[in-house]
Amino acid sequence: MQYPSPRKGANWGRLSLIGAGLLFGGTFAHAQLANQELPGAVGNVAGHVASQREQAQEAPRNPWLEPGRSEVIPSLALYDNPHGQIGILNEDGAVQTKGHPFFTPLGTNGRACVTCHQPNDAMSISVETVQRRWKETGGKDPLFAPIDGSNCPSLPQGDPKSHSLLLEKGLFRIFLPWPPKTATGAPLKPEFTLEVVSDPTGCNFDPVYGLKGKNPMISVFRRPRVVGNLKYVMQPYAQFFNIKLGTPLEKDPETGVRVGMNLLADSRQPTLKAQAVEAGITHLQMTGMMTPEQLAVLEKFERQIFVAQIRSKRGGDLTDTPAVDGLGPAALRDGKPGLGNIESNPVFRFYDAWRADKGAKLDDQAAFRASVARGSDVFFKRPFFIRNVTYINSIGLGNPVKRQCATCHNASHTGMDVAPGWIDLGTANLPTANVSPDLPVFKLTCRPDVRPHPYLGRVIYTHDPGRAIISGKCTDIGAITMQQMRGLSARAPYFANGSAASLDDLVSYYDRRFNMGLTSTERQDLINFLSVL
Amino acid sequence: MMHARRIAGAVAMIGMVASSAALAQDQVKRLNFVGCPIVRDTEMVPCWLAEHKGELYYLGLQLDLQDPFFPPQLLHKALVEGVVTDKPRICGGIVLEPVKVATMPELDPSCNTILPAEGHVITGARRGTGPDPDVLSARNQLRARQVTKYDPPFEKKTFTVYFDFDDTYMPTRANRNVTEAMRYATASKAGSVRVIAYRGGAKLSDGTKLTEQDAVIAERVENIRFALVDIGVPAEAVSVEPKVRPERYTGVDDYKTRRVEIVVTP
């Protein structure tokens, strides 16, 4: 795959930095370096470098960022993906990975945070990358560590069947105590009983790792989430109360400041530090604790990184003229967290510059851009009946409510929900979940004296109880905290349980779930739109 | 499924808070019932009806979380407590006004009807199904930022939080009063903040009496106690009084029985 030079006439400055990248970037040579802050950037490079670059861009490469290596990630790094390129913008300048806690194996299994949060994959990891790593390392990469990189640690490791959920859907095992524990570690009495109906992974039945072990744990399987654009994710959008729950927003245990409650698929951690401590203990299998210094460096790093698609195969440079103002990582760096509205601040900003008159003769790029502009309209304005969704229909909007995608995905720039927290869209619970015979199925039976799940009642079958694993509440069964909608092209599959293999699958889910009756044009416009975010 | 009567032409949508006070109490025809809600897919925004004894009653339009009317939910029966008017039908239904609508907690799969517009037209919706226009969100933001100033002399003051039947959820309009109670308690350095939860009910027009569960009352009182302390009232100032004995409810404004009072004594 090959792109024309992004900005004609501006090649020199850019190429000089690419030269610098080759010198200083180590295995990052594939990243196009496009900023001056790279240490040791050299001046202009000789004329042959442009041709070298072209071939270098064409040759197959390994964009894997190995934990523990010494690399420099430039302040703006670009990586190829099936729809174009992702841009990773480091606001604080180039990042030296050596000794950096995000890139260093801090635990006992050789993994670092970067193992599952790869810049190449929009700071998540795509199933394509997972599969490639398997082939390259014969399944030996720490990515496949038994703890959560296999269906269950007790399975024979190294056999692809034992890693099928990671290899086929990019899913990691998330293991949480059952019955749940409160924030202080006290046992919490759940409102329902939980049985395992079936579990192809075997892990929920496992004598050591399962629900009946000495240390009883439930295993669910989830996708990593984007580590970037976090000022939007972490922002508390209300002063005191969580609009959805009607109870106060949780607080940062260290500072007492209210938090956004949008972190992780079940909002189980209030802050990035708390999340990092958990990640260290679970994913990295650290025996000790992270130091306060490591936590501070991690949080600072995570908060300065911005992630978005920056080039589109068909749409070209997404930050080029005529300008639309919501695309590319710089738009995220410069944007402010807030609620989107129709007049001055649509969720993913304006696409008017890309609109085309009906019947106008357009080249492929202009046609694609016009489709993106229409796709933003579908996302933002096309109404349909949203039905039977806990924490949308159940909080005063009525069931059904005739609205659009942006009703739930309403936060500026990320498309999260400013009314924070979890929503039962139907992706985890049966019968609305995509057919997933590879995932465990749990049967949850609510006590007669508690408020039932608003649309499924008192007996619920689910692949992932979601927030209910933390809260023990029937109302929360299958409710998943949505993740940001950025960098989608670099990190298929989608939804927390990886049940939508492609953007096309994702749109099909909504079309079916809400009877949207999308036309083929609307569908393609929506997919094109999502692909440039 | 019953069919709604057709109405030709446009029907004006009248504000929900029009005065029924003009009518003397005893002339007022109240209708309280539990029935299936029905949504009609009208242009602009859907309108909400409920069915009772083969008749359709108009409840309101799909609005926003900032508005007083929260539509009911399909898959649940609705508790409707309203006053029957002789206004022209809206959306095919007899207009109840004022009306209180609450969602009954248990699932009822038989309530699952979406009617087509069938020529019914509603007017007066402030916004369509699209995103909030700037004007509205700006206004809401302004309203959210508006802070009542509490100045001395301070005296005993009660803040009331209303709940839907058997429900513990506090939407913004409800928890706003918790915030105000906290602010008043803080401004007046209140020594006592009593949280009194009443056990309410609903008397239906057919004489049926529904009483709220006492577990719900316990949860409401604890939620509000927790919230008050969490947002800044010293824990030692707060006391709770869940009232187990049901309030008297008569079929007139029964929603007032389903409440928690926060009594702040400086």
C-alpha cells in the first residue's frame, strides 16, 4: 500500500525527519516521523531518500513494539492499518521507551503495558496483530501468557486451541472475584445467583481458576481498550451525581475528586493509577506493587497521548484541506471534553467542507469524503427506535425512545456517554448478543425481592454480566461501559466481547438490534465515517 | 390490540401544566389506573398513550431528561394518575392533564405496542428526534450552574424528593433537591439533617390500593443519607427515619406520598 505525499510541496521538512527516524528510531523506521521534537533531527536529506522511502514503505515489516527495547516514539508517529493510517501524537514530545514503565516488563511474565496497547493498533491490539505474533513466535510471545492470554491457565499452553479466544477475537480473560467485593474488599451479597450453563473455555468450571476454586473467580473475555485521548475518558461531566444511577459519582480515593466512571468495560476502577495497579498485578503478573514514581510516569504518559486515524486509503490525508476539524489526533489534543450538540459542537465536529452536490462528478477521494460527511449525518441525525436498553430507556427517556446513534454516543470527540457508566446495549446478554458459541454462557437468577433487570426480568442468560460482576445488582446485568470510538480502523474486532469482526458487522448489529432499516448507502456511509475516526 | 380512533387534521398540543386549578376539586374527574403504555410513531417526536378499559389516554410527548414528563416504558405497565379533560384528543387519546406517570417495576411482555402515526400530528414539541440544539443545552447548562444563595437568618427548612412508585432511582430533578439540602445545611452549619422516608401508595379509580414495599423505603433513605454525606454533610449531623407505616393515600395527588423529606435544622 502506498500513499501520495500528504502535502504536496511540503516534502522536504517531512522527509528530513523521516531520515532522522531511520537514524534514531530503531525498529520504528516504519513510522513516518513528522515533528521537529525528535531528538537529534538532522537537516535535509539527499534526493534518493524519497525513493528509498517509497520502497521501505512497500516492504513487509513488523510493527511490533517489543517490551523492554530502546526505541524512540516520535511526537507524531504514523502506522498503517487496513483503512489507512493511525496517528499517535505525544503531546509532551518524543518518548524514549527505555526504562519507561509503559514499555518495560515490570512483572514476571515478560509483558509490558505496550504488549496489549500497541501504538500500531491505536493503543489497543487488533486480532490481526495477535495472529501475526502467534505465527512469528510460535505462540511463545508473552502476549499469550497463560494467565489471561489463554482461554484458561490450566490448558496446555502453546496449543492454538488453548488460545482460541485471543487468536480469533483478540479477547483476554478478565478474572474477578465471585461473589463480588466492595471497594474496601468486604464481601458483597449479590442480588442474583450465578450458574455456568456452558463454557467452551472450561475456565469457569476449573477447580483452581473457576467459580468453585479456593479463590472463586468468574472469567469473562474482553478486548483491550484504547490508551489515549484519556482526558475525555476520565472527565467527570457532572458536579455530584451520576445521572444514570442517581447516586453520587465515585471519587478518586487519593484526592477525593469526583471521577468520570467511564474506565474499563465495567467502570471497576476509578482512576488511571488504580487501573494501572490492577493491570500490573493481573496482566503483568507483578509480585510487588508499582512504585508511586512508576504510577505517576504512567499516568502522565497516558494522558498526553492522542490517537486517531490520520490518513484514509480512499479519503487521503484527513487533516488536509478542505479542512474538517474533527479528524486526526491533533483535533483530540486541542479539543475540549463536553456534550455534543447540533449547532456549535457536533460530537465528531463538522464535515461540511466535504459535502458534495447531488449528482456532481467526483473523483474517488471526493466521493469518499462526501460519503463520510453523509455518514456523520446518519450517526448524528438519523432517528430509529432505541429499545430495551438499560440506563438509556430506563432513566426517564422512555422505552422506546426515537433518537439516533449520537444519543448514546454524545461526548465530544470520543463518542462516549457524558452521563457516565454502563449501558445494556444487548451485546452481552442473550438473545440480543451476536451468536458466540465460543464464549461462556451464565444463567443469572434474581431474588424475588429485588428490582429485576428492566427488560429481561429475573432469569437472564449472558456471556458477560458486565457491571453486575462488580455491583451484584440485577439491573446491571449485561451492562457494559462503552469505549471511545477512536482509532477503530486499527483495532478490529469491536465491542467489549469482540463479537463484531468488522465495522460492517458492527453496523449490522445495530441494524438488526434496532430494526433500523438502513439503506445500503446509509450503511456504507456510516462505515466510511467510522473508518476515519 | 385495540385500535385508536382516527382524528382528522392537526391537533394542537397543549402545554402539560395548563391550569386545572380553575375547576373546583369536586368537579375534577380523576382517573387512576395501571395499564399498558403505547407509543405512537408521530412525525417530529413520538407521543405516548396508555390503554385503559378499551380507551386510549394521551400522556405526553417524548421529551428530554430536563422536562417534567418522563414517558413510560414498553414491557412494563404504567401507573397513570391524572385528570380527565374535555380537550380535543391528542395522538388519538383523551387528554389527561395534569398527569403523573410511573413505570411499574415488574416485566410485562404484553405491553409492547408501537402504533403508526395513522394521520395523527402533534405540534408543540420543542425539538425533534435529533440532537439537542445549542439553545437548549446552553439553557440547561446555565440552569445547572445557577446556584441559589442561602443567607441568614437560617431557619428549619424541608427539601422534598419524590419517587416513582416502588422505585429508588433519583433522576436529576430529584437529586437536585439533595444537593440543595446539602448546600443549605452547609450554609447554615446545620446541626441536624433528618432524612424521613415515607411509605407511599396509589389508590386506583377501581378502588385497588397499591402500597410501596418497605425494602424500597429503606433503600431510599439509605441512598439519600449516603448522598448527603458523600457530597458534604457531616455524617454525625444526619439521621434517618424510614417510616414503615404506610401514608394515607386517597386517589388524589398520591404521588406526594411517595417521598423522602430532608429536614435541615440549623
